[in-house]
Amino acid sequence: MSRVEDSLVVCDQCGLAHRWGPVGPGAVARCTRCDAVLGRGHRLSIGSILALTVAAGAAYLVAINASLLTITLRGGADDATLPEAIGVAWQGGQKLVAVVAALTALVAPAAFIFFRLYVLIPLAANRRSSSPATSSAAPETAGTLPTR
Ligand SMILES: [Zn+2]
């Protein structure tokens, strides 16, 4: 991140290069020439988003291991977790229902949480371990980003 190219952003509308800097929470960075939006500051930090994702993972693990359903078969009722209910649906011949339920209730949330963690953990680790970058050789056309 210490290279000059890494700290520049070019306006999609007019092509003017700007030196990129941190954009505050809720702020909008705009082009100084054409007023196009170049970027927005996130209201939550990377650490906050990571903490929420870890909490989502914990809630997911609790949800898939908790007895959410009551399965009634041949007069008997039994509490079941969601994976158990999907297994019962599969064994009962409702394979399409089992597959759709497994994809939407088990695989998709797990993949969403996993890929968020896959992106956020290196971002959070890099943010903590890297030293502040200084660049002194910025092009003459580059200006600082105005934020509103
Ligand atoms: Zn522009």
C-alpha cells in the first residue's frame, strides 16, 4: 500500500486522478472536477463488521443445533434439529424439498459467513499490522479527496 499507484483513484466520469485517503464514516468522496461519487465511507469499521460476522457464525451454529422442529411420523412426535429434519425429508422421499432446504437453510448461510470471514480476517489483520503508508511522489494532477 505504500506505492503511489495504490493510493490513486481515477474518476470514471472525467478521468481526473485523485490521491485516495481514508473517507470518514458516512462521508462521500466526490470528484473535484465533475462532482461524481468516487467512494463512500463505511459506517462500521472492519473490526465491527468482523465482530458481527463472528456473532452471525455463533448464532448459525446455535440455530442448526437447536431443536426447531417437531416431526410427527406414524403417530409419534419427536423434536429435531434442522439437519435432522432435512435428513428425515430425504429418507421420506421428499428429496427435492430436502435439497432446497439444505441449500437455503444450511449451505447458503454457512457459505455467506465463511466468505465474509475469508475476506474480513486478512483485512483486519493487515490493518493492524501495517504501518502508515507515506507517499511523497504523487503525480501533479492528483489532488486530495474532498469529503462531505
Ligand atoms: Zn470527475
